Amino acid sequence: MAQKFLSSKNPHIIVIGGGISGMAAACHLLDSGYRISLIEKRPYLGGKAFSFIDRETGQEVDNGQHVFLGCCTSYIEFLNQIGTLHHAHLQSNMEVTIIDPNGKSSRLSTSILPSPFHCLPSFLAYRHLSIWEKVLGIATLFRLKYTNRSRQVFQEQSFYDWLKQNHQSDHSIENFWNIIIKACANDDVQSVDASIGMMIFQESMLKSKSGSRIGYAKVGLSPLMGQAAARYIKDRHGRLLLGRSVSSILFEDDTTVTGVRLDNGQTIESDAVISAIPPNDLAPLLSSSTCALAYFSKLWSLSTAPIVNVHLWYNHPVMDDDFVAFVNSPLQWVFNHEAMIAGEGFEGHHVTISLSAAFDYIHLSKHEIQTLMIQAMADAFPLANTAQIERAMVIKQNTATLRCLPGTNALRPSATTPLNKLFLAGEWTDTGWPSTMESAVRSGIVAADAAATSMSK
């Protein structure tokens, strides 16, 4: 028997998937006066951004190290909306230490100069580029600032090719450009399309002084987002169905969505449905004829990139900075949890090594990855040579993010599908951003607004 939630005054919208995009959509709809049912197959919200308690240390551990930038305004507002912005730290000024295998250290930071010159002093002092590479780099950055990234040609070539056309050497690409691209897009500069590469630098470093500030959670990802969003939804009388899966999306005359069927056979009717799950999870909920539609058939061609995170617990501190980046090293970014997370309770020293675009690591065993990273830490941090490993953990995410390859933008769908009352959300949809938490929030809001607009038609 169908469970009816329809109301002429307060339409009911179902959101499938409790990741960041689904949470953002549900919260936005509740604030707009709609009734929602958020259905998530796992017993908690958060999607790919969650935390758990490690039994050996008693610490809350994130499934992956997540950071955001000052330009991620929608994500920052989402944290503010659900009441946890105070649990995140955002630098007052961008500052990051970058180290090479010889131990040579340099900092990129903002200065008192106005935008777009705010990073100029630190860039001129940047020790990982030659003087001539800096001169050419500055010229390319200014050219990039005033380039229209929406041109079709930039969506069809790699950012690497564009940089080479603009006189950037492989050395400068690896020691500057790729550090930022790999962290933001979870892919190599040779694979990311030029429009996304340009977008990353334009929005973060070149638009304003605040855009490049680095932010991170001071608590676990679950209390920061999933648990807080669940409270927000319940407090506003939204309905959460956790640990429940959708087996199919229901249609009238194969064209208009009427609700969903759950895995236990229960049906829930609605005025609209927002699917906030990955394409491969969406396909089984649709008929074969629907999957063959041009709008949907593109989705099956989207590809993903892996991330690997390595957690190491030492018996004494091995680093002082909150985080550091590396060039020409197996290490990419290393995060210092004692400096970042309040009240961890572990007496030793917990670090996380984040490996983006981890194609070279994802097929290795966890023991092999752990061994490689322990040695890399010993090579990079003298104190790690004398420290004992109390605990090690490797977390693999095989399909962590969308790959923004040349030509991918044409495959990313809009929120509005060709089927009445069915909408899509997800960081992989057409947001103009790489596959990030910011993209996820933006997609959820766009899908929610599209669903709300459809109510008046």
C-alpha cells in the first residue's frame, strides 16, 4: 500500500542518497517550505565524507582527508546552515609549506598586496622554480586570469597542453601547477581539461585574496556534516529513512515520476524525486528504455579517479605544521592531526597522508602502500626516523571522484532530466566545478530549486 505524503500546500519531494549533495538538497527544500523524505541505504548520512571510531586508538578517523578553500562559498554556507561552521578552521591568509626530496622548503602565501598581486611576493621567493620559470609563470597566471575558460576549445584539450602552449616547462608544471591541480581535481594536469584547470586557478588564486585560504574540519566528518544534517532535517520535520534502499523509481505513463519503491516492497509517493546517487547506482532504478535515452546514456561514459589515505600513528611528534605539500616525492600532502583536530586523546602523533589520483597505488596491497609511505615519511621528516609506528591504516576509495578529462564536460548532465519530476544531483553533474564538496553542495541546491520550480508547472 502506498504511503501518501501529498499536500496541496506543502508538496512532498523524495531525495535518494544521503551524501553531501542529497543533504544539501534536502536542507534547502525544507528551508523553502517543502516536505522531504531523504532515503539513504547506509545507516548514516555523509556519503563519501564520513568518519568512524578506530577500535585500536579510540580516535575518530575520517574515511579520507577532506579540505576546502575560501572560494568554496556554497560549502561554507552549508556548514553554517546546519550549525557546524565553528567546527571548521579556515586560514585567515593562505599559507602552505612545500618540500622537495632534498628537504628544501618553501612557502606559498598571500601578502598585503591587493588581488591579483597578493601571492606575488611568495611566488617570487618560491624555491622550487628557477628565476626564468617564475617570470614565465607570472606571465601565464596573468594571461589565465583574463582568459574566458568557457570556450569550447578549452573543454577539449588538457590543461597540460595549454600550459605547454604558454611556455611552461615540465619542471614548472610539476613543481607548481600540478601541486594545486592534483589536490583540487584529484587528477594529473595531463588529464584535467583546460577549462577546469583554469577554473581552479581563477577561483582560488586569482579572483580574490580569500579564495585560496585552506580550510579543514576540527572534528570528524560525520559530526561535521552527516550527524548535523540529520538533526537539521529532523528538527524541521523532514523524514529520514536510513538503512533503506530504493529498488525502483516509479513512473506514470513512463514519463512522469510518481514516487519510489523501497527494497522491502513499500512504495512512497511524491511530487518529485531528486536522485543524488552516482550514475552506476541510478541505472538499476530506471528501465532499460530510459537508460537508453541520450540524456542518460552519456552518464555511463563518465570515469572516476581513486584516492588513497594512509593513517600513521607515531609514538612521538614527527612534524609541526598543520599540513605540508611535497614535490617529486611519493608523498603529496601530509596532515598533522594533533595540530588540526581538537581533543583527539591519543598520546602519540597521528598523521594522514593523502594520495590523490592514486592510480599507481590503488592496485597495491594495503601492506605495500603502508610500507612505501612509512619509508617516504622517514625520508621526509627526520623525527620519523626515530619514531615507532603504533598503528597504521590504509583506506582506499576506488571511485572517489569524477575525472574531468577533455570532453567530459559534454557528458555531465544538468539537474533537469527529460522525465517529468525527476532531477539529478551530485558533484559529477554539470556544476562547472571539479568533483569536490563545493560541487556537491551546488548541485544539491540547483536540483532542489529545479524541483521546486517544477511544482508550479
